[in-house]
Amino acid sequence: MWLTDRFKKWNASRPAPEGCLRILVLSMSLEDRFVLERLGKQHDWELQFTSSPGEGLKLASQSHFDLILCDRDQYGYPWREVMDRLAACSPRSCILLVSPVSDDHLWRDVLQRGGYDVLIRPLREQSALHAVEAVLRFISPENSVSVGC
């Protein structure tokens, strides 16, 4: 199946965000959490932080999140396995892998595992905001969706 076909099917199954943008954040560094909290307050995002991938997987399977940020380097949790499980338990969420490096090989690997993109860390406000805006355009391309509520 071509990736464009996969995205069409994936996008068709996603609801347009209603109300606040719901973001699940799995095991981020304290510095990156501060960046996300600042952006969340500015744009009225609903952020849910977890301390482990296990906790994140449980939350993702119990509730819908528009966006899931998954840190690549989590001790004891191979990121590929975490991405596979997140995509399986929350198929309507856009999943971004947060990584210190990005290249075409990693990006393709993320796509093959049900992810959407790679976000470079440490997070910078402008790049994180651009990534969230891209996800919003993907979720609801026909609507002009704002980043906040």
C-alpha cells in the first residue's frame, strides 16, 4: 500500500478536534515539559504528562488524544515497540517521535510504525508550535482550525 493511500485512510478515520487540543506526552525531559507547558498555556492545549510509556499506553487506550508525543530515548522501553503499541491502542491519534536526531531512515521507520513525524529535541517553542500546527492541518485540512480552544 502506498503511503499516500495509508494517510488518506488514516485521515478519514480522524475526528476534527472539538474544543481544546488534547496532547498526551510520554516521558519527556523536564526542560521539554516546560516548553510544552508554556505553549499549552498560551494556546489553551490540554496536556497530559506521563512518567512512563506504560502509563502513557494505558491513558492512550482509555481516552482519545489528538496528538501523542513519544520520547525516543526511554530506558527499558524500545521506542519502536512503544510506537507500535501506541498506534494499535490509539489509531486516531497523530503520534510524533521526539528524538535528538532525525533523518529520512528514522522518519520512514516512524511512518511504518503508525507515527506521523519526528520532532527534534531539545524542544524549541517555534518548532514545537509548527509541528502542532502541521498535525492540526492533517487532522482537519478542510477546516481552518486554531491551535487553541
